[in-house]
Amino acid sequence: MNESELDDIPGTTVFTGRQSRKGFHLNQFCMSLRTAENRARFKADEGAYLDEWSLTAAQRKAVLERDWNAAIAEGGNIYFLAKIFASDGTSFAAAASTMVGMSQEDYVAMMVAGGRSPEGQRSIKEGR
Amino acid sequence: MARITAGVTTSHVPAIGAALDHGNAGNDYWRPMFAGYDWTKKWIAQERPDVVVLVYNDHASAFSLEMIPTFAIGCADTFNVADEGFGPRPVPVVEGHPDLAWHLAESLILDEFDITIMNKLDVDHGLTVPLSLMFGQPEAWPVKVIPLAVNVVQYPPPTGNRCYALGEAIRRAVQSYGEDLNVQVWGTGGMSHQLQGPRAGLINKEFDAAFLDKLTADPEALRRMPHLEYLREAGSEGIEMVMWLIMRGALGEVVKELYRFYHVPASNTAVGHIVLQTAP
């Protein structure tokens, strides 16, 4: 597989084996939030709950700050990270707006207007 | 003899389920999206399929990173609704058709598709949102469901060509089942969308329209589409559309398009929906 081609898509991290290895413990922590009991424990003391998982300092910081782009860079997968923002009661659109650096209102307005155009968003090296 | 009579594809956006579950389906944002399924609801009430082979992907609900089957078939009597981080959706338990599901599993494996057999499987919005779109909010789902889970979370998903060939094998397997059953195959997910990173919110209407056209008229072209093209053109999560090719492969070469609907947006996603009828 040619990872350089996958890395050539602007603003996108493809969840390859490389990312999956990096993010294994982070994503497994996210997976644990599928039960109400674990969500309650996490909310009661996020730091103590995270201590139970072998996260790197960068992963831990990304989770505590709800910095989704940083979490993705550290191997997080969006469907796993969604368990955190579901636990927070945050919608996918609200989480996505923080990833693109827009207010939620502006992001939703962009989507209603037809979404982000693919023009210029396909390839970094080809500039298209 | 069991027979595949029709195929349906639809997006399976979780926010659609939330809108229905929280009583927001009639508001200005959601009404036009739900209205796009009115035709299909009437159609399927007349068609009354016995079983739906429902192709979907799990979103870190049943499958963690511990085990990642590329193709998995649900052979259980029933499938519970998964807790995806906000409690299970308030929808009926999904009833399976274990006899046909086991027949499919055995036939597919002997037909050289090494599918994973699931005797316990909690199903998430990927499977329940399409049921809600077709059937609304019933006390019990009016159809038996055989979940067919495809990995599209961990790169790489199966190729479009492999998905199409799996569909063809499902067709052979259904046709070799003795009981007279009206079977539909649904492909779910898509259309263009990206949920992650600075490119989130990507929508490509031209790509989606061409994909819908080719699904009926030129599936051979879609079989050859590489993953990179889905990722570039339809967004990182748009690659879910490979699952539609399982549906298409199961219908045989010639199909008739009965209905099509396209709408932007449902939350972050372009909603695409098509109903195809197999040749008699």
C-alpha cells in the first residue's frame, strides 16, 4: 500500500494500520464508554479513569481538552472518539465544527448550503 | 425457492435516528429528508419482504480494535440494540432468520468467501437507522433481518470488486435455499461525507449523482473504483459506499431503478437512497 497517496489528501487522516497501532489503547478506552457505568465513572473523575489506560501524555491531553484533531493525530479513530462526545452529550456536527475551526452555527450553515466543496480539497501535491 | 426481489440503498446517519427518537422528524430541518422516504414506505408495505440481508458497518459498537472481521454475518435469533455512548436507541429488538443466515454462511464459505459467523451481535445505528427510515416507529420490525457487517472503519475496507462478487455469491446462496422467501438486500452508508479533521463537512454532489447513475447502469465501472478515489472525492467516510456494491452484486446484471432520492445535509452527510428491482 502506498501511504504517501493517503497522506496526500488535505485535512484527512486515513485510519491505516500505522494509526491503529498508535491509537490502540486510546481507542480501546473510548470503547469502554459504551456502558452507562463506565461513563459515570469517567465523568466523576476523568483523570483517575484515564489512569486505568496506557495512554501517552499527548493522548491523555487530547482527551482531557477534547481536542479531536490532536486525538486523531495520536491514533484516535473518529468512530471511537465519538463515544467520548456522545458521553458528553455533544453532537457529531458540534464536534466536527471544532475540527474545522468554525463555530457550530457557521458549520451547520455551511452544511445546509451544500457542504464543503471538494474543489482544491482532493490532493495536496497536485493542488486540485 | 427463496428469491431476491429488490435492493435498497440508503445512508444510515445516526442523527436521523436521533431526530426520530426525539420527536424532531417534523421540524423544518428534518421534514424534507424524511419526506424522501415516503414513496419507499408505501412500496415496502406492499412488497412485504420476509427477510432483509442488511449490509452495514459497525461503528465501534460490536467490534473494537481487538477483532476486525472484514465480512461478518449475524446468525443469532435476535440482535440487541447497541449502546453507542448515549444509551441504546428506543427501537425494537431486531429478529434474525438464523436458518437462512446459517445457510448463507455455509454456502458463502464453500463458495470461497471466508465470512465470520456471529452468534452474538449488538447492532448500532448503521443497521437500525435504515429500518427506521423504511418502517418508521413500529412496535416490532415487520421483517426478519440478517445483518452483514463490513469493516469500513479500519483501512483498508474490502475492494468494491470483492464486495460486488460477495453480492453475486449471496444471490447464488439465496437461490439455493429451499423455502419460498421474498428476500431483499439492502446496502447502507454513504453518500459523500467526512466526519474528521479540517476537511470535515466535504460533500460531492457530482460524485454522488454519478455513483447513483452507475449503480443501475454501469456497476462494472464502480467495481474498479480504487479506494483512493472514494477517499479523495467522497470524503474519508464516503468509502462506506463500497457496501452498496454488495447489494448491487446480489441483484443480477439487469435491474430497474424504481425510485431515487438525494438530499443534503443530514448532519454532516449527503443522504442518498435508491430502490432497484431485479429482473423477473
